Amino acid sequence: MTPFDPAQALADGFAAQVQAWSRQLGAPAEAVQAAHHAAQALSLASSQGHVCWPLAEVAAAHPGLLPDMAAWAQALHTSQVVGPAAAPCNRPLVLDDEGRLYLHRDFEHERALARRLLQAAQRDAPTRLPPEVPALLQQLFPPSGDGRPNWQQLAAALALRQRLLVISGGPGTGKTTTVVQLLALLLAGQPGCRIALAAPTGKAAARMAEALQARASSLPEALRRGLPTQASTVHRLLGATGTPGVFRHHAGQPLAIDALVVDEASMLDLALARRLLDAVPAQARIVLLGDKDQLSAVESGAVFSDLSANPALSPAARADLAALCGLPATAIVPPAPRQAHEPALPDSVVWLTQNHRFAADSAIGQLAQAVRAGQTAPVLAQLKGSQDEALRWLAPGLSLALDQAEAGYAPFIDSLLQQPGDAAAAHAAFSRFRLLCALREGPSGVHACNTRLAHHARERLAALQPAGSHPAADSFAGRPVMVLRNDPTLGLFNGDIGITLPAPGSGDLLVWFPDASASSGYRDIAAARLPAHETAFAMSVHKAQGSEFDTVMLLLPAQPSRVLTRELLYTAITRARQSVWLAAGADRVAEAVATPTQRHSGLQARLREAAAALPPGTADGG
């Protein structure tokens, strides 16, 4: 029996509905059939993260139905359920002039986001900066000594020039340091500037706030006091209401802020990015931080990757930056873009490429670089020949791999046995090792691995279990959990990590979550009150974005899988601070390195359309 496929069932149902609408509206039979095929393909594509789907792909899947692409386009427009991009009206599907098929909702998200981004990317009306700001820029970013431009300094200077800045860089390239000093410059020029820090997950938000505070010690006291001390999830910042997609803050009720910094922005899907930027006041500055080479959002879209594709700077921007940074304009040469066409966002993107965490000869740094470049042979050669404790290629076999994972969690379990009521110690120990899985289901998936690791942990921690607790119960002392659904009432959000500990005296199970506002830095919630959650010994690579661990163990499946991509492997490797353990066969590693992610979207096309609609002289950022 063929296993049930929810995505296929949804696609079939949506296609049948679109077909019925088209037939009821009196479309010709050929157009009705074309609309059915288009709706089915588009629904399946959406479930795989694509914002749109090329009409050419639909036509190729159904040869003989219509003679050519022009006939397909004509049939879809005749179907009465597909609108043109210029006037989609209330039709469920949209077909743009370059042959991209959209769900109407996603087309509107993309078009609205493009307009808002382009508005933010326009240069501010020229104003004279207070003299202390350029002086502070020089002080915070001293010359490199080799005459080369400091791209961290250039990024900060670019943020003084306009209201949108997109910074892409891998771990250790100085994004956080750049932002701390950038915010200091904003505070110097605008004392009292209201700054919001946000990230898509609670863990990423907490890390961001900690990192900013840690790097702020070198700033003057007055500026340090003005820096925000907390960061929130994007959902919490927007005011999640419990209804999916509905927030208290939006274009009609914007956030009361002057600047927004979003870390791990590669995790923003199209809909959330649109809603977030809609809620930012028009005059506020927006800084998006991320890594263009990481995995994109779980939901539809690759917003950050699209935005950071081209770091080109116009002559006007280079001249302004040269004046601010005390450099010759000819020295400011951005990296070559990934795409040859004109940048969709003018003068808004900076790539940070110099790694300050990993030395040039470090095992993790070299492996990440080779994976990112798609160099299969060097990746396999490095894994095979590694004598470095920072890089371990484990012997094949799922059981052996899980034995290694149990050994990786041994210090965490020992910490619980030694300090059973210490939430801070438990979280610190748990953050040192993490098993990451490529899949959620199957023998090497998140669920199966968590079942095995939870059984092992419960046995090791038997002395901590409450009297009378059932050995098959989901909750147990020492269980790490990840929240799966936002619960604004409890202040818990998707991705938050808690650790289950016995309450002193009663032995009742409480789950402790990081909370910067609590005196201890943690707060407890009764295990029975938690929203949807799961055990978190093993987690997907997607869920690990925004987190870092001393040691990362990556488990890949034995069989080929469409989820094995270059971005997944790179993202997993770069979650590690000190060492990577790779449990995977050479064929699966090669498959991942050789398979770059491709997500279809039209955001750059929408940006160019929005730019073309601007008054003359405003579309170049100068």
C-alpha cells in the first residue's frame, strides 16, 4: 500500500477545487484542465518551500496537452481562476510576465514586501551627522594596517547612510561586533534611539542579547547604557495573538521603535518577513543579519538569500562611504555577486568574509568552506584524512552512532545527578553537545533518536524520578523539551528549549526555560501546562539554526533523500564551536555537497518592478 502523503492529498484537493471553480465560471475544457494541473503543481511546490513555480515545469510534466508556453499562458488566463500580475483581482492563482505561477496570497506577500524593502533602501535625505559620529566611527573601527578596507566599518557606515542594511556572514565573521558598534553610532547621533532586537527563535534571541552585552564592554558608558539588554522572538515582538498570522502590531499599528535588528534572518519565511517589516515605522532603520549559505526558512521563501545575492555598491555609495571611513573610493571593491544582473536592492548589502573564530587552517573552518563551495572531493578527503579531534568521521552504523550520541550526553546526565535542582548548570551542560538529524522520521530521524536517547537518559537518571512515576510516561526528570507552538499566555514560543527538573521537596516535575527578566535567569513551568512540545536530545538541523554548541554530531540517513543539501550540511557544521562528529556514509556526504538548494521565488523581480515605479532619480539609492 502506498503510504499516505499529506502534501499530495492537499494538492489533489486544491486542484479539484480550482478545477471546479474554473468549470463553474464557464471556462473551456482545455483551460479547466490546464488550471487543474497548475494548481496541483503549485500546491506541491509550496509544500517544499517554493514561493512560486515555473509554468515551464507544469508544461513539461504534461506534454501534449497544449502546443507551447504561449498556449499554456493563454489557457490559464482563459480559465478565469488565474490572474495577471498587473491585476490579479480576487483569483486564486497569479501568473506573472516571466512565467511564474503563484498562490494569490504569496504573490501579495512578495509584492508588499518588495515595496517595503525598497522604501527602506532609499537613501535618507542628506543630513549633517554630528561631528562625534564620524570620529566615533574611526575610533570603533581602527585601520587594518594593510590598507585594505574594513568591511565591518563599511557596513556600519552604510547604516548611517540609509534605513536598510543586510549583512551576510558565516559564524565568526563579526556580525555581532559590527552591530554593537553600529548601534553605538546610532545612539551617538540620536540619544534615546529606541532599538528592538529580535530573532526567529527564543534561543537565537537569547544568544543575540548575550553576545551584544558581552561585546559592549569597550563602548563609552553613556552609549553602553543605551543598548538594549534583551531580545525577543519575532512573534513576541509583533504581539502574537494565538491566531496564526495575526499580530497586534502591523502597518496600521506599528512598533514604537527607531531601529530594528533581526538576527538569523535567513530563517524568516516570506509571510513572516512581510508582516515584520510592515510593522516597522517608515522612518526606522532595519538591520537584517544572517548567513546567505545557511538553510532557508522551513516555510515558503528564501527571503534573506534573495536579498543578499548582490553586494554591489553604486559610485555614489562608495564615495559617501569613502568620505565617512577615510578611504579612497577605489579601495572599496565589494565581492563578486552570485548573480550577474543589477542588484535588486541598491547599496544595501554587505558580505563579511573574514573569519575571526576559526583560524585559516582549522578543521571546521576548512570543511565549512569546502562544503559551501560545493567541492565534493576536498570535503571527502578532509574527512577521511582528519587527525584533528575537532573533526571526527564516525564508523558507519546507526546503533554505533547512537552509542556515540549517548556518550556525548554523558556530561549532561552527570551534571543532573550532581546538581539535580540547578537549572543554570543543567542548561549549560546541555548546550555543550547536540545530536542533529537531517530527517524527522525514519530510523535515523529525530523521533526515533529521541526515543532511544530518552530511554537511556531515564535509566541513568532513575534516582531523580518522582515516586510512583510511570516508566512509560513522556515527562521525566532530565528530559529536555522543545516548544513546538507559540503560547503568548505562557510566554513560550516555537523553538524555546526547557529542561525538566524535580522540584525540591515535592519532586513535582517543572520545566525550566531561560528568562532574562527572572532573578536567576530561568523560570519554571509545570510540565503539564506546556503547549505542544517534544523531547529535544535530537533535533532537526532546521530547528538548530540560531543555536551553537561546543560539539555537534550530525546524523545523515543511509538512503538518498531530497533533504540532503549543501545548505543543510553547511548549517549543521557551523553550529559547532569546537568539534563536529559526522555520522554518515561517503555517498550521502557527496550527495549533500553536490546538491545546492533551489527555491523558486520572484522577490528580485518584484523589487525591480517596484524600483521601476519609483520617481526618476530615487531608484539607485543615491
